[in-house]
Amino acid sequence: MEGKKCRGYAWAISAGVNAALAAISAKLFSSQVIKYGMVIIFNVMMWGCYVNSLKALSSLQATVTNFAANFLSSGLAGFFLFEEALPFQWFAGALLIVIGVFILSKSSIERKASTD
């Protein structure tokens, strides 16, 4: 069961990163066809990863992990790729989000019944 949960978190993180990549590709490419094509591709991959994460995690755990990964990767991409300023409050908020996801992942709010 623990391995299934770890895979669920990996899928949720992958979904968040793909969502961030969709936003990044909308800023990076100047060609409208490439821009929209990349956004669609990354969003389809994001939904596929998110659905897979829901098979192993509760909807709350999958959604919060997806959001955290999206938030962190979007913020860091803005900082490194687009030279956007990240104030101290952003890092404090990011740390609180990571702590919240960690606490949520260790909680036993909802145990999904095994369908194997």
C-alpha cells in the first residue's frame, strides 16, 4: 500500500509540474500555433497524471499536492526563466505550503479502500 501511495504523490507532483509547464510555454513561445499546441499537450498530460494520482490518494491529498507542485514550479520558473522577483513572503508561503502537504501526507484522514 505504501508504494502505491508514493506513486500517487509522484503522479500528483508530475501533474503540478505539467500545469506549470503549460503556463511557461504560453510565455516562452511567440508562434501562436506552437504556444497553443504546447499548452494543450501539457494540460492533457497534467490531467492524465492527476487522474492517476486520484487512483492512489484521496482527492484532497492529490489536489493539494498538485497545487503545491504547480505553485512552487511556477514561482521558481518565473524567478529563473523570466527574472521575476520573489519576495521573502513568497518563500515563507511556499514553506508553509510544503509543511502543510507534508502534514497532510502523514495524516490518516481518509484511507482509500484497496481495489486490487
